[in-house]
Amino acid sequence: MTASWLGPVKQISYTTDNVDRLVEFWENQVGIGPWSIFRGLTLTMEYEGRRIAIPVNVGLSVHGGVLIELMQALGNGPSPFHDNLNRPIIGLQRLASATDDIEGDTRAAVERGMELFASGEDATGQRYSYFRSAAAPGVILELLENVPSFGTFVGGLEARSAAYRNAVAKAGEATRLDPPSTMQSAEIHAYGGPEQFRIETVAEPVPGPGEIRVKVAGAAVNPVDVKARRGILKNWMPLAFPARLGGDVAGTVDAVGAGVVGFRVGDRVMGMINPMANGAYAEKVAFHAASFAKVPDGMELIAAAALPTGVMTGIQLIEKGIAPRAGSKGLVTGAGGSTGRAAVLAALEAGAVVYAGVRGSSRAAMADLPVAGVIDLLDEAALAEAGPFDFMADTVGGETAEGLFKYLTPNGVVCSIAVPPPNPPPGSTQRFSSLIVSFDRPRLERFARAIAAGAPAMPIAHTLPLSKVAVAHGLMEQGGVGGKIVLVP
């Protein structure tokens, strides 16, 4: 065996398109800080045989003795921070070690078959080298030269990190929690029908760093909850039993964890939490504060509980997946559901001409929306007459969605949120994409404010006590509900 040219990992580097957003992630969702951010630096290096100068924003912090670097390239590529299409690389990029002999360790790395593809020297005189290998694509290793200024700088960051941890711990003491008490929760212990639900007494959750605890006023029942309970999604998102379902929740903050900013006890909030583990079917939930938004004045919490997943999915389906032009003509499938309704509203807001594709029983749900037409998805004559469509925003998937490609223009756009997504038919020429919703506070708050100001709301068909969760799931499986079902603890 021979000694490694790479010493202990001392730095982990991430590349990002927004250093401030990534700093907020590390602070609020991970609890690591404080951060020193250097904006508008110019990084000069030799890259693949040519001299380049890249303006960057850099964020730095220390955790567990490891320097964490967040790098946002502001200039265009090519560079180590851009892909082959000159787009900024996003994610974990480099692992680095420090060396007292950068020339010797560089030679050793090259002798091992590593490719030295970038090197440079920063303003303090510290040299660095980037290595990669065809044997491990995507892995970049870095050597940092040990210089006195580097050790001094990292030592200062470590001291700040220790002070930050102490400050966060003291801030966490601001919310004094009584010893954990118990609460009621709807749990399942196996895949199956609605009869699997049991109302059980469990310990109240305690919010961890970056989390808030919410006293639940309402938890909406979504199609994904039914699919999860039946085991339809177990190949993609398996449950760990006992499991508590429910992703959409609204209520009042009654405790905050260490490091939480922006929320305090008494705030009225709505959020989208993990529907597959420790979900919203309970009297209280604890989850990342970054996954919640404040409920606007004038909106009831039950109404707010009906919004998060459907609203964010529908809006993202249109604004991120389709991006329709004003005047373009589109079909929204499953328009009678919460996601479809939000997609219709978002498409109308974008200036599109929208046709609502529904099952026959959902026509009434479209009565308050100014769509160009309401079409039964099984009515081929009506689809042909209304089409061809420039885009299709799909919420139903399966053979139904696959059969609708023929009603689109050849260069049309299709985006689906179905899991699993539909397969574009052979011979179809439309651009297709699938979309998985992510929490999107600005879009959720924008929609909620519009409703509070008088815009069409999300209809609520049933408000049931938590003890009737099996009834709620039975109604969902029957279909044709005509609005959201909200459970009230």
C-alpha cells in the first residue's frame, strides 16, 4: 500500500446560483452558521490550459472542524463552476484537503492518474489545485496550500461558529416546553383500505433546531395520501410503519425550535410537510419552519389548510412546467380537483385561453371560473372541436393523459404532475416534462392573499373530525367529492 496524496477532508464546497438562498438553507433547515459572505470577488485560475477570471460570491462557515464553502459564479463559463452548456453547476462539487507541500502532493496525484485541470492562487497567496478522473466522473478533489493566513482565517470562523451555537442554544430557551405530553393521531400499521386507520395516543412532537410546532386547526386530505395508504407509491415513497399521513396543514404556532427566525408563538400558519412520515393527521405537528407560510388576515385556518399542496402544484405546473404565452390555448386535465383548479387560475392569470378537462361529475366545480369551455375528458368530439391545444397541464396521468396528446399542436408543450408520469405516445412530437412539487412560499402566499381579497377560493366539500379519517378516505376513493376534505382534530 502507498500513502494517499489526499489528506483529511478539511473543506466541502457547494456551487449554487443563489448564495443567499443557500445560506438561508444552512441556517434555518440545518442550523449551521454564522456565515461570512464575500461578494464580487474575482477568481483567477488556469482552467484546462487557459487563463480565466470568474467573478464570484462566496459564503463560508465552519462545522465540526470542516470549512463549508458556498460558491456562486456570477460570470459566464467555461469554468469549473459551469457545465458543458455554460450553465451554473448546482450542488456538492468539491472535497478539499490542506497540504504543506502542494507541489509534491500535486505530482503524486498526477502519478496516480488524476487529471490536474485547474489551479490558481487567491489574493492571500494561497495556492489551490483541482483534480478529476475519468474513473469517477462528477468527483472533484482539491488541494489547498497551508499558509498562515488560511489557518488564522479558519480559526476565526471556528470561534464565530462556537459563539453562534451558544447564541442559538440560548435563543432556543426562549420557548420553554413542558415535558412532552400526549396527543391524538391517526396512524396506520400496514398498507390497505381506510379501515387501517386507528386513532392512537402518542407523544406530542418537540420541535428541533429550525422547526416550529403547530397546533393543527385543519389537515387536508389529498390524493397522494390515499395512494400512499393503499401502497400504490411504495416503490417510490415507501412508508415506515406506524405511519401518519397528511401533507397539508394549517394552525397556530405553539412552540419554536432553536434558530428559528420569522415565526413566533401565536402566528397563524399554513404549510406543506412530509405526507409520508409524522404527517398532519394529528393534533400537533413539528416540521421545518422553512416549509410554512403565514396565513393572511381575513382567511380562516380551515380554508388555509385546503391550499398548500394543490395550490403550489397547480401554479408550478403552469409557471414552471408550461410557461404559457398570453393568448395561447391550453387544456388543464383534472380541473375539478384542487391542483387542476389552481392550474386553471394560474393559466388564466398568464393570459392563456383555458379549457377545463373534467370528469362528468366535476362540471359544477368549474361554474365560478371564467374558462373558455368545460370538456368531459372522454368526449372525443368536444376535444377535437376545441383543439388543437398549444399546451396541456396534466393532473390525471395514465392512459387518459396519454390519449390526449393527439389533440395538441405538433410543437405543443405537455407537463404532468402524475406519479408515475404518463408515457408520451410513439410518434408524438410535443415537448414533455414531469414535475414534482416543492414548497414555494411566495407562490402560496400570493394565492392566499388573492383569495383573502376576494378571488375564487378553494372549495371545501367536507369538514370532518379527525376520528372520521376513514370516512374521509372513503369519500376520496369514491371520487366526485367536489372540493377539498379537511380533517379537524
